[in-house]
Amino acid sequence: MTITREALTQAATTGQPLDHLTAGQVWAAHKLCVPPERLQKPLASHIAALLDNVERKARREFFGSVIPDDTDAMISRAYNKQHPPFLRLPILEILKEGMDTFFPGLKPAGYDDSGEAVYALADIAHTLEVSEAELLQHADQRGLTDRIQRTPTPHSIH
């Protein structure tokens, strides 16, 4: 397979591997604007080393200083679009699968400007069988009240 700039961009933004390149190498090559002809198999050792070093740096920044079992920090990083898709998207997919499995009736009330699903507080409270006040109190205790937005109204689902 011949690697093209378009294929590299697509794979990098979706966190996917491409031909003989890992998802991390794809992202690093895209970030560094490595010409596609330099990415053909066999990969030159200096190109492989460069891509691996950039990927390793991204992994250190993503996972660094996260205390083991600190799910809040990992979820926060997964939603932070400044981190590479190849690190963020697998976590977001697992979160989506968990939501679909454990809360099958909970559907988004709409979507925000960046296309992320937005859920109504009342729907979440109903699904968890708690009051909205309890959810707000719990969010306040965990320092998450800034993530609960009452306005602007999300874009509704048609």
C-alpha cells in the first residue's frame, strides 16, 4: 500500500494504524509533517527512531503524573483534545461502551458545539435513581460543578 498525505491525515485524526505504521507512529509522522514517501516500508531506522521518540513523549505527557486508579484524571485527559487521538479515542470508546451497557436507556439530550453528547441532568438523575440535588451535591464535592452547564442550550437532536 502506498501511504498518501490524505490517508496519513485520516488515520492520525482517527487514532488508527496505517499499513505498517502503528497508530502512534502515524500520529507522530502527521505531527512532524513527514513526507509520505519517507514512510514507505521498510522504514528507515532514523525515521523509526524519530517517530518512536515523539510517540513516547506524547505517552509520557498523557499518562505522566496520573496516580494509579485515578479514573477522573484519565477521563479528563481523554476528553482533552490537546492530547493525541491514538491515546484519547480508545478510552472514550470504552466509556461509550460502558454507558451503552450500564445505562442503555440514557440518551443524549443534544450535542454541544464540538459535537460531544450532552445529557440532561434530570435524565441522569432518573437513570441513577437519585435526585438532581444529590447529583449537584456530589459534583460539588468532587469539584465537577464547572462541567455541569445549564446554558447554552445544546443543539437538539432532530
